[in-house]
Amino acid sequence: MAKRKRTAIHRKNEDDYTLIPHGQAYIPYILIQDVASMGRSTRRYGIKTGRQHDFLSDLERNFFMMLEFCDEVVDVREQFPLKLEETLLIADELGIKHPANPVTKEAITMTSDFCITLKVGKLTQDIIRTTKYKKELLDRRVIEKFTIEKTYWERRGIDWGIVTEEDVNKIYSQNISDILGYYELTDNVGFNEINEEERDDIIIAFLQRLFDIDKNIRQISSRFEKDLHLKKGAGIALFKHLVARKYISIDLLSPICLDQPITIELLTKSRELGESVS
């Protein structure tokens, strides 16, 4: 796939970063196709943003999954551009060599891995996080680049920080990645022809069965499918949908084993759905 010309991306808005679009309208300054030989690069559709996200490392992707599941996070903009003229000035002030194209030697636009918009009460606030594996923080050049980036955001009064693999639980991220695949129930087997009222009735009925302490989730799901004449796999899809939509809470820090007992907490959303749920 051909590389894009990035010179015009958000260029008119970099003087005031708050003018850079949010949500579906945002365009990452760097996409996978722009970077050669990124063996660990991945793409993921964002539920909060309604657009595809591009990640250049496993750490970026895993951190994104945590953000995607966090209620306080309302928007995530990856590969967020910094104003070139200002980073050049900061680099000069600090006596640090500014990042440059290795071939042309021209200064390049720096980016922050994530601009995260949080909901704080009735207001929103942005924070900046950059991801880096801990061993790479021993590299002097990496620290120099981070110093430019940190100074840039400090001058805007924006909280900036580094996220390493020690801050991102891999199992938790993998579990979230799995269950969010079932966020839209209609995307899964057996539910695409069920209307909203029928869906709510099915959810209530399934919730009531989840607390059968003598059976595991796979057994409960299998029995439920037979009783309601649902397609095979519909029960497991429904269980993961309830976790993804936060009707119920389970331990996501451990691998999800559907053949073993799972402690389930009923959340407010379930109680609001129907008083008959116990």
C-alpha cells in the first residue's frame, strides 16, 4: 500500500491542538502503511470513536484496549502530531538534536502516541501518554526525544506521562480485546434477527441462570441455547456481550476459563433492566 503525503494532515490546526478533530473525524498522523517493516503493527476498530485505529506495537494496542474499556475515557487519538516549529525551538533551547528524516535530514513532525480525552464530571480534559518498553528507556536518544515531547505539553499545561509494559496487564488487555468483539450482539450468531425487546427478555433470562453455582458458563450457555432454540455459540456470545456492556463484572486479570467456576457480580445496568433479576 502506498504511503500518504502527511504534510497537510492537521497542519492548519497544530497552532491550537484543541482544534484537531475528535472521534471519527480524527486522522492519525502516522498509519501502519506509512512506516516500513513494522512487524508488530496492528489495526483495531474503536467502539468509542467509530473509526479504525493504527498501532505500531503490541504495547500501544494493549494500552488502547484498557482505554477502550475505561468509562472515563471518551476519545482516543493515536499518533497525535506536535507543531514542528515549536518542537524545533524546544530542541534548540535544550541543546537536543531534533528528530529528522534519515535520508533527507529534514526535521520531521514529532507525535505523541496517545491524546486521551477523559470525562471529568460534566467537563472533559486531555492527557498525553507515550508508550515505550522499559528497556528502551535506557537509550539516551529516546530520553532526549521524550524531553522535547514532555516540554511541549508542559507548556500547554497538559499532563504527560510514559506507559511501559509494567503499566499494562497483558492478560487484562487480551480479555478486553476478546469480549469487546461481542459488544454489538447483533454482530454475533443467532441474534441478528432479534429485536430490542426480545433481546432484553433474553438477557434477563440468561442473567437469572448465570448464578447457578452447580454449572459453569459453558454448561449454562449450552442449556440456555437448547431451551430457547438458539444457535450453538449464542450463549457464550451473550455472556461476553454482558461483560462488554457492563451488565456483569468478572475477573479480567486472569484468563477467562468458561469450563471453570467464574465469580460474577451483577452491575447496576442489569438491575435497571428488570426488577426480576436477582
